Amino acid sequence: MRGVTLVECLVVMALTAICLALALPAWRDAVRAQRVRAASLALDDGLRQARLLARQRGATVRICPGGEAADCLGAGRWEQGWALRGEAPRGGGQAPLLGVGPALRGVRIEASEVLERGAGFDAGGWPRRRGGALLMGRWRVCPPEGGMGRELVLSAAGRLRGARIDCTPAP
């Protein structure tokens, strides 16, 4: 029975190291792209859920950044997740919590100025600002270090569309 020589073992280890060095950047890029895709789909799902709940309940529903504690007044970040809230009671108080979106790790989400504090949908499913004006805007979901990302655009009719974008900062 023949054994393996030290030279053969070193050659195999060197070939394995080369293969790993070549595959690792592609693996990182695939993981980064999957995080962006998952985050944009989660945000898309949250927005669609808010619109559907508004139509089902026949009342305004807001989606607010910042996780479960979000109230659409603070400076929460979309990466922290979001809260779906119904209308506040007439006598004042906290708006009822209708749902919560997950925290999104490994991405950066930038919203249009009008969407930084959240979005609302009226009973007809139309996106509205707090004062009642129609609402439109966009979210950019990007890897933290730049690269390819996704953009979600909310139209004045309440529809969402997504597109791939380049998130590389301008020089």
C-alpha cells in the first residue's frame, strides 16, 4: 500500500487554496446580491401589505420605518424594519400595530425625502401624505459598500415597480 508524499500533499493544498481564492469574490458578490434582493422583496411585501390592509379595513394604514416601536414621527431607519399602523384613536394615543417587518442586515436603504418617515395608504389604496396629498417616491436598496442594488418606485396610483440600479457613489 502506497502513502501520500509531502510534495503531493502540498500540491493538493496549493491547488485548493488557488480554487478558493478564485471562488471567494464570486461567492461574496452572490451573497451581497441575495441580501439586496431579499431586502427589496421584504420592503415590497410590507408596502403591498399596508395597501391591502388599508383597503380591507376601509381606513388609513401607515408603514413606518424603525421596527415595532416606529410611530411615523421619529427618525427610524428602514433597515431596522418597519411597523404597519392603523389610524390613531380619536381621543389620541398610539395607533394600533397591525404588523411588523424584519430588520434587514447587510443593506443600506435610502428613501425619498417624502418617504423617510413612512408612507400611508387610504381606504381606497391610494398613497397619501399626512395632510391628504397624493404620495409618490422611491426607495434605493443598496449594498453598504456600493455596487448593484434595487430601486422600488411608488406611483401616485399606489403601484410599485422595481428595477436594478447602480449604487456606486459618484466620484
